[in-house]
Amino acid sequence: MSASNGSQAAEPAPGRGAVRDDPLVVLKGVNKHFGALHVLRDIDLTVHRGEVVVVIGPSGSGKSTLCRTINRLETFESGSIEIDGQALPEEGKALAQLRADVGMVFQSFNLFAHKTILENVTLGPTKVRRQRPAEARQRAMELLERVGVAHQAEKYPAQLSGGQQQRVAIARALAMEPKVMLFDEPTSALDPEMINEVLDVMTDLARDGMTMIVVTHEMGFARRAANRVVFMSDGQIVESAEPEQFFSNPQSARAKDFLGKILTH
């Protein structure tokens, strides 16, 4: 966003934080195959610090693969990915460190069923970040309060609703103090009445300036919280624009067709 009044950042739109100039995630010419299927085709994407990029598109367009490639849950054959100026490591301790810096929230909650909610959130900071248990516990309670489930801290995941579990998953990712958060269709496994409680937490994160890459079908969230909408089809980025521009005046025939199908109801 452009600056105003000298060094002051421009007033962000409601639901959005300010975006800084420095790139945080940079993909250049990334290609990925599943056998003969070319799922990512020469992907070029730069996400700046504080930016919220929402990735949308039809099923099978490569959205989730793109998200999973950024922290190397999926490998890629060619091109490059950098996180905060560092090339994406292939394996070992460097990859583990990168995954600590890149938070990930999946479709399924992936909580440890045999651990309490509090234990789920403190596990990463104590084991990976080497935080003292008391410090990790205090931070975990602050994050659980932030996502609205602090009163469930001593319960086990099975005792919580899907929406509550997903909010715990977000708190668990935030506990690692990541530089960027990846969300891979975080509401797709939820009952309709639970979707908004998760989206509200994500909107608050966007407003607070968390760098986020979000794969979702929730167009209302894209309009409200995204700085930029990226539209994918057949493994390619077809269009990239601010939400108001994309939804009111899509440039590509493919995006017009997609929006025509999902917004006419």
C-alpha cells in the first residue's frame, strides 16, 4: 500500500492490515507434476510482509498443491521458492527450521488426540523452539484466549466441536511465532454454522498484519480480508488483482466463468 504523510503507512481497508514493501515469500517458475499430470505450471508469485493473499479457483486447479509446496510438504521439479530471502531447503534441520517459520493450518485439524488442548499448543514451542514450559504455557493460554477457546484448555480434541478444534489448530500454528501462515481450505471440513467462527479469527489475524496465504472457497472472506486475490486454473495463475477489482471486473474469461457459477445464488 502506498505511503501517505511521509513515513506513515496508508490507512488499511477494514479487515486488512498494512502491507510492507519487502517480499517474504517468492516463487519463481515453479513446476510440479504428479506423474503425467502437470499440476503447477511455471508459477510466479510474490507475497509481501503483512499481505493476505487468497488463492481461489476450481477443484483440481493446483491451489492446495501450491500451498503445500511453499513449506515443501510437496516437492517440486523446477523453479525456486524463497522464504524471507532464504532458498527453500530440501531436507534436514534447515527444512525443520523453515517449517517452524511457516505455520500451516489444514482442512483436517491434525491435533494430537491423546493430548489436551493446552498440550497441543505448547508441544511445538517447547520441543522445537526450546521455550521454557512455563513460558510456553503462558503464551498458549494467551493464544487460546485470542481464538476464543481458553476455557477448553484442559479438554481433549474429541470433546470440542470442529470449529473449536480448527481454532486450536490456528493457535498451535501461531504459538511457533511464524513469519507466514498457510491455510489450506481451513473451513471445508466444518459444518456451516462453524465456518464463521474460524473465518472471524482469520480476519482478526489479517487485520493485525499477519502474512497469510489462504486457499479457500469463502468468497466473503476474500472480499473482506484479502489484499489480493489470486485465481488459478489448470495449474496456472490466470489472474491476480485486488478483491474489489477481481470480483467486480475479472479480466479473464476463465475467471468470469468461475465467478458466474459460484456467485449466482
